[in-house]
Amino acid sequence: MSDLIETRLVTLDAHLGSTSTDVIKYLAQQITQAGRAASAAELAEHALAREAKTATGVPGGIAIPHCRSAAVTVPTLAMARLGTPVDFGAKDGPADLVFFIAAPEGADKEHLKLLSKLARALVKKPFTAALRAARSNEEIVALVSEVLSDAPAAPAAPPAPPAPAPAATARPKIVAVTACPTGIAHTYMAADSLAQAAEELGIDFAVETQGSSGSKPLDPALITQADAVIFAVDVDVRDQSRFAGKPVIQVPVKRGVDEPEKLLKDALAAAKDPAARKVPAGNETASERSTDSASEGFGAGLKRALLTGVSYMIPFVAGGGLLIALGFLLGGYAITDAADQYLTENTLFNLPEAGFLVYLGAVAFKIGGLSMGFLVPALGGYIAYAYADRPGIAPGFTAGAVAGFMGAGFIGGIVGGVIAGLACRWINSWTVPRWLRGLMPVVIVPLLGSIIASGLMFLFLGGPIAQLTEALNGWLAGMSGTAAAILGLVLGLMMAIDLGGPINKVAYSFAVAGLGAGSVAENPAPLMIMAAVMAAGMVPPLAMALATAVSPKLFTGAERENGKAAWLLGAAFISEGAIPFAAADPLRVIPASMVGAGVTGSLIMSFDVLSQAPHGGIFVFFAMDSTWPMFLVATVIGTLVSAALVIILKKYVRKAPARAAEEAKAAA
């Protein structure tokens, strides 16, 4: 397979630097000098962005940095045997064998299969021993070519014996799914590591690799026979409902490479534990499901639960907020006082004196208000769902309703949901008689969970949280001038610092959760905060789109194409439209985005712009009353600031040149 690797892409026993970044930059330069990539800097940035998601060091002194990049013109392997091992994040120490797998954005499946096959070969000790013993570049190329030219070996279960063994000696059966974001290396290495460990432990094992080179689904019969399932994944499992009801261990894909034996033993233990977590029915995604509770800390679990609660709450807020805004548009702001009267005294066949449009406005306003009434209960219910699956929904909703009744607001909904979820998870872990198990999820867990969570809210927590909520609302309502502008600035910075990441989600969740307490006439501050967060989140993609249009030579071809799409993404308030730019050049794109977003957030608060809609960007202008022109003004100003800054930084703030240093290393 000389089209993937050649002698000039092999470096033996050289010192290439003290960090993984140094090694990746060197190998990217080698690939570019071989005419296989258009830009060493762009290729290195994409590989380092992938490295930041999950370290690519694996047990045995091996590292496999890899990425897909528009800079790559030919699928390529570059290999370095390091004279001084470098830490790539493996648990057992630094790596001395480094393979850089570089794939084009549109790599065909045949090449991806070869790249993934190499990754799988690297978990085999005889192959890595031969790599360490090789004396020349030609010998390395021959070894790799031999591995790639062999007939592929799928990591499937060993053939079934001709006759079933007696029940007392039957081998346990485990199935698994492995998947990583790029689907090139870790997906297949985890599969092979688990398969090898299963063979050593005497386990019948089958695995489905959901990777870039294609995926062959597991035989349904194997799934039916399996005692448990392992999900070693960093992305959602496709068609997860196939495994419904099976005991499951879910971990990041890298643990499948690092700890295959432990995962298999954990799966065997789960198969014997009636209280073990099961794969739920339906199409729940990995981000919405509970990870293995034994490996998840309280902080990580809380963050996941809060984001789950907010994600399920948003449809109530989005539909409700837009309908309320539509009600104001049709019936005027007086509809707040007249809606109930119109709807109880009038019908389509007995319209009020104000007319048909006002009556429709009353209908829209009332539906929206009722939808917003579910905001806190839904938040509490789905926070509890994140902790305890379906049995937690009813206790969480009830605790959220109690929080609303007591005036504890979204803070009370969060507290009630967390208590309900933890209580239900604890109750569900009880060992109970077989005859009682069927009643646990539908009667016992919801009943006791509701008593615990709602009882604590009524007796101890609701009053103090209501006082805190009242104080917070009073502080927000009293903000004006400099204080409001500073809050808008902070929220704008948070929206742009990680573009859809945890900090961005905190700012957005804060804004959405406050909408339930906001009103145009009595408490506009939460609506101003929502407008500030939405406008600030629109700035980064719009700014990148503008910058690529004004100075296209500063951006790669792929970035210019992304810039065209970023216009629509930014206008619709999808901050993630700027991620491709930030991943390729974070030290210049993110600061520029933060400055513009901060300016926009501050201006929105200063202009008293209101938004009753939690999403939609410029497409929900009617939810911003008469202040929507200033929403556009603030967004345009922030976009201009960020675009100008990123152009200036790309023109005048260069990265430190690495070519001379890397050429010196190559000559050493």
C-alpha cells in the first residue's frame, strides 16, 4: 500500500520535541512536504483540535493522532519512532511509536478501511515489536504495507460451537458498539482490544464498529442472546433501541482501548445485577442518557442533568414565547388583561367587539401562557429523568410544580428536580423481591420519589428558595445603566468563549430559565437578558461569514465555503456555525468573537431590547416588540467589530514560524 505510506514519511529514532504538539506539527510538515497536504499549519490545527477532544495515546507506548482535513489531498500515514518518548495522554506512560493518520474530508471508504485497519493492527504486540526492531525506513514501509494488504479480519464473535454447552458451563455472551467522532482509529482499536480481552476471559463476544469506513449491524440473534452490552462511544449509538432492556455499560471510546478487561468484567457484573442500568426503549440519544454511574462524578452528573432539563424545557418556552408575542402582535398589550374574558365569553361565532384578530390574539396569548406554565415543572421533570430515567419524570414534574406554586421559580425547579432524580435513582437501586420488581418503575419509585422531593420542597426548601428567587428578580428588575450593560457584556463573552460548549450553555440556560418570570409590563429584565444572549450568540458566525467575504485570501477554501453557510446559521442564532473557524485558529478567532459578542450583549441591555422567544434570531423579530430595530443594530455592530478584529489578527498577528525548527529536526 505504497499510496498510503512511503519512506520519506517515516522518521526513526529522532527527537521531535517534548510535547505531542511538537510531534504532530513535525509530522504535518512531513506530509505537506511530500505533496500530500496543501497546508501544514491547517493540517496540524485540525489534528490538534481532534487531540483536544480525546487524547490519542493508547497502552503500549503508542499514539495515533488523526483527523480529517480539507488540507489533505491524499490519504496518508506518517510514522515516527521517537528517540525521546512523548506523552500523548496514555495511562501507562509516554509513546515512542507515533502514527499520524491524515484523511481528506471526502476520503473514500476503501482508504478509510485501510487507515482503520492499521489502527487495529497497532493493538497487536507482534506488529508493534516488529516496528520497534526495524532498522530502516524501507523496513517500516514493508511492515505497514504487509499489514494493510492482508485480508481484513472483522472483530466478530468466535464461531459458535456445533452443539450448545450444558447450562452450567455456558460461556457468557457480551455484545458491544464502538464509535469515536472521526471514526478512523479509536473506533476499531477499542473493538479489537475488547475482542482480544474477551477471548482471554472466555467470553463469547461480538462488536459493531460504527466508523467512517462503514458499519455492519450486529445480528439481532446475537443481541437477543447477549447477557449485557458495552457502549464504548463518544457519539450517539445508532439505532440504540435494538438493545432495549439489556444491562449496559457506557463509557468513552478510549476506555475500550485502555481498559477492555475491566469493561468486560463490569458488563458481566451488570448482567447479574437486577438493579443495573438497562438500555432504555425508544430513541434516546447518548447525550440525554445517563452514563455509567460508577464512573460519573457528582459535578459531571449535575451538569448533564441540568443541560438535559434545559433541552427538554426549551420547546415549552419556544412555543409559548412565540405564541405570547403573536398574541401581542394581534391583540396589543392590553390582551394580557382581556384574554381570559374573551375566551370565556366569546367564540368564533360570537366575536368580541374588538374583532376577529383580537380574538385570535387572545387565543394565541392564552395558549402561550399555558405552555409557559409548564416551564418549571418540565425543567424539574427532565432533570430527574436524566438521573433516574422514566421513573423520575413524575416526581420531577411534581417537585417543579411545587416550586412554581411556592414562588421558588426555576431555582426551585432545579433543586426539586435534582432531589427527585437522586431519590428515584436511590430507590431504584434497592434489592426487592421478584414479585415487586414490576411495580417499582410504575408505582413504588414515582410514589416515594414524589413524597421525598415534594415533601422537602414544601417543608424545608421552598420558602428559602422563594425568597432567594424574589431577591434575584428584584435585583434584575432594578438593573439599569452601567449595571445592565456590564451584565450584557458578561453574558456576551460567555456566549462566544466556547461556541455551544458548557460556558455558552450556562449563559443560555440562565436566560431561558428566567423567561418564565419575565413580562413586558412588569418584569422586562429577563426578556432583555434573553435578547442579549441571543444577539451575542449570533455574532461569531456572522462575523466569520463577513470576514471571509471581505478578506477571502486570509481563509482556506474550506473556510470560505463554511463562511457562506455561516450567514444563515448566524442569522438563525446557531453559534456553532463559527466552530470550524475556531477549531482551525482558536487563538485569533475566539478572542475576536468574544469582543464583538460582548459589545452586542452590552448594547442590547443598554437599548432595553426585549425578546420573548428563546431562539430563532432575526426570524422571530415579532417577539421583540418595537425594539427589534435596535436588536439588529446591536447585532450588526458586534459583527463588524468581530470581523474587523479577526481580519486584523490574521493579517498582523502571525503564528510563530515553525518551518525552520522542523527542518532542523528533520536534518538531525
